[in-house]
Amino acid sequence: MLARIELEQMEFHAFHGVYPEEKAHGGKFSVDVSFDYDASNAIESDALQDALDYSIVFDLVKSEMAIPSDLIEHVAGRIVRSIRTRFPSLSNLNVRLCKLNPPVGGNLKGICVELKA
């Protein structure tokens, strides 16, 4: 049986961006990750070893967010590759990465990129 896992609004302070102030001071980012996996064994056993440990997914995202990049597309792509490498059997993997309060010269809650892998 397929289960849909969603890690929502993981927040990070990171140093992604092309402007000097973004590189020096960083900013707030939000990441959502969702995917499907076969949870049949976990449903029956109630044992973590039979489930997909989503704390590992969080740690993978956290590690990639710690590496400064110019573009959020690049960071999102690294997150996808990292999760796919660790959990190749996942399906319908989506990563949404948002830069909150980006420096665009106006009032904007965030700018986001979503990758569907």
C-alpha cells in the first residue's frame, strides 16, 4: 500500500542568493518535501525499521541547505538528488523551496521553485 509522506515548512537560515547581502547575512527559507513509498510492511508491523524514517529526509534537506548557492533551483536540485540517492524507490518526489522576503525591491512574501522528480 502506498503512503504519501509530506514534510511541510521546514525552516532554515541559509546563504543562497546572488546579491552580496544575501551571501553575507543570509535569509530565511522554507522547504516542503513530499513523496510516496510502499508502507505495507510498516502498516502491519508498527516498527520504524519497516518504515521510511522521515527524520533522515529532514537531515538530507538540512545538509543541502547548509551549502551556499547562488540559485534556489540549484539547491532544490541537490535536495532531489540527495533524497533519490538515499531512497531510490520513492515515487512522486516533490521539493518546493521558498526564499522568504527576497530582495526584489518590493513587498513579497516569498519566491519559490518546485521540482517534481
